[in-house]
Amino acid sequence: GNSVTQMEGPVTLSEEAFLTINCTYTATGYPSLFWYVQYPGEGLQLLLKATKADDKGSNKGFEATYRKETTSFHLEKGSVQVSDSAVYFCALSSGGGADGLTFGKGTHLIIQP
Amino acid sequence: DGGITQSPKYLFRKEGQNVTLSCEQNLNHDAMYWYRQDPGQGLRLIYYSQIVNDFQKGDIAEGYSVSREKKESFPLTVTSAQKNPTAFYLCASSTDGHSNQPQHFGDGTRLSIL
């Protein structure tokens, strides 16, 4: 079956540091890949997506590249801000997508001023 | 503004009681989903629906039931058979259930046991 593995948290960084959150996946076929962000007490917001190999998703300074050869979709940002503190989820969709997303367990990111 | 509305934000259940969580969307999306979120476990799929009057079990459907009588509504009932219902419940929707379409989420309902 499908699975997503992402680095355990919490990850604590200083403001303006470089961020990488690792995500690897196992899936049949050619999944679409997503990063979602969750702020305290809220639902999930789509951060970025990639639908085929070598696609790069980007939004709000965050980037992730769909690497089929390494089955990875690592999230990066060059300079984090305190407002980026949240839980980040890597997810995939395959088999037509109608059967829902498979999520990683989430990575809690804490940015200190 | 279009979006997904979940209510109530907080809900308490007594032993042996069924409770229903509401999910309404005005995005004109065909597909809707219910997820359960537990600390440190990510999100797990409970039920999903691709179209009105049709729905399918997800990974953890036992103890839950749903209906899809209208396109915009997908209520979830947590029955007394669900022995560990305390969790954060998230409803989501997508345009047509295709894999490259993202899901849009509501703000969730937190269910606790009295």
C-alpha cells in the first residue's frame, strides 16, 4: 500500500535559517505529491503540489521537487520566519485520487526569533 | 467566500451516545472526505464520497457512518460502537477526486468524551 515517511519533530530553527523537511514515499503508479501546513487549532492548508516527476512546486518561499528516482519530495525554504511555525504534512494521492490522501505523521516546526 | 464549514468546533459525547459532525461546502466540489487526526499519527481516512448518494469506507470506518444526500453536505456520525472517539476530525473536498486535484479542508471539530 501507499505510505509517506517524513522526519520527526519538533524541528527548532532560528529566524532566517535554511529549512529542509525530508519526505519520502512508497506508492504504486504515479502519485501526485502535496505539502500541507496546519496552524494551531485550524484545518490544513495546501502549501504546494507536484503532479509528475521533476515538477517543482513553490509557494510563499517554500519549494519542493518531485524526485521519482529517490521517491522523495523534500520541503525547503531559504529563510524562515517566526510566522512559519506550524505543523507540516507531506501527502500523496494515487489511484485516481478519489480514495483520499495518504499523509505522513507531520513535522512540527518551531522558529525562534 | 467559498469554503468548507465544519460545526461545531468543539463537541462532547457521553457514553453510549451517537453524535453527528456537520460538514458543508459551497465550492461545488463533487468529492468529499472525512479524516481523523490523532497526535503524532497524522491524518487517517474514515469515509469518502465521489458523488451524491454514494460513499466508500476508508481505512478506519468502523464505528462511524456517513450520508451524502446533497452535494454540499457530508455529515459524519460517531456511533457508540466507536470506543475511542476522542480526536480532531477534519472534513475535506476536491473538485472531482482526480489525483492531481488538491483537497480543501475545513477548520475541524474536536470531539471529547465526558
